[in-house]
Amino acid sequence: MKACIFDLDGVIVDTAKYHFVAWKKLAEELGISLTEEDNERLKGVSRMESLNIILSLGGLDVDDPEKIRLADKKNDWFVNYINEMKKEEIFPGVISLLQSLKEKKAKIALASSSKNAKTVIDKLEIRDWFEVIVDGTMITHSKPDPEIFLLAAERLGVEPKDCIVVEDAEAGVEAAKSAGMKCIGIGSVAQLGKADVVVNQIEELSTETLEKQF
Ligand code: B16
Ligand code: MG
């Protein structure tokens, strides 16, 4: 393992719950019910793709300017939530894992589909841990396309086969595997079965588990 690439929402911090609450509120305004199961499909994919999934759940067809208005509305609510975030919301075990990767001289990157990723990491005061940060503003195709992870590896100067990705979304696991990388899933085997290893919480992960995948 030469590099470890972390997803953000749902891996470093539970912003996934804020995305869900904001999308659910928007869906309700549109008369669409959004379940936690539906929400799994929104994880890791871009804002506009998430909106398209919700609209298709409700069988709604709206024009592009209206889509932009709806996506902006959801984002305003999401930004209100993340602006209140404190560094205490970082998941237990994250900082010690980053520390131990540094000690082992592994390179560390962050690869998030979110266009709000930099706001989140600044709120959490964790920017300095990452040599490379790739976010939703820097890519054309979001997960499950491998673009984001391939770009992170390229910027780190590491071959994809020497990278391991930590992900909580099915789309993210798929993206990592199509990039030719190892992948750890954080969550349930039912959702993330394509990962090399699945753990319930990031706290259960050690650098030994990461290294063992190579
Ligand atoms: P934004 P990740 C992803 O972040 C989220 O999982 C996904 O639910 C969200 O739609 C996407 O970011 C875009 O977020 O609306 O803030 O640009 O999991 O790749 O860190
Ligand atoms: Mg995620």
C-alpha cells in the first residue's frame, strides 16, 4: 500500500445524514417519499444525479432551470447544517488512523464527490492531513465512474494498484474497483459486498487491515 484515499461524507464524518435530511425535506415538498433505502442510491453520486433519482422516484419531470432551483434549495439547507459542524463530529478512530498512516509513510488523499468538501474539511480542521484533495468541482463524471480516484492517484504520483480506498457508498466502492484499487467498505455487506473488506465503522480499521489487502 503506497496510498490511502478517503471518501468524506459518511467516512470521515456523518454529513451523509445532513444530505439525507435536506433531500427528504425537498422530496416532501414535491410530494415524494424518500426512504433510507432510496437514500443509499444518492450516496457518492453528484447533486444533480441525486435530484434526478428523487424526481424519477416520484415520476416527476421538470425543466432544467427548475432542476437548478431545486438543487440550489437543497444545497442551501445542507450548507446551513455543515456550517454548524464541530470537529468533535469527526468519526471516532479517524484521526488515529490518519496518524498511523503518516507514521507508515503512506500517502493520504481525500476524494469526495461533494462540491462542499473543502468547507467541511475546514470546519473539521483536517485539511493538513491530506496531500491531495479532489472534490466534486474537479471532476466531470461522479462515482461510480473511477475518474475521481484515478485523478487522486495521479496527483499523488502513485499507481492505482498501490492505492486503497475507504468508502461508505455502493457507487464509491464500484468506482474504486473500476479504478483498479483495493477498497474497504464502511457499512453493511448487503450494500458494499463488492469491497475487498467491509467493516461496520471506521473505528474498526487499522493500518494492518489496510496493508493486508496487498
Ligand atoms: P454536494 P462523498 C457525496 O460525497 C455524497 O455522498 C453524496 O450524497 C452527495 O450527493 C455528493 O457528495 C455531492 O455533494 O451536493 O455537496 O456537491 O460521499 O463522495 O464524500
Ligand atoms: Mg461517502
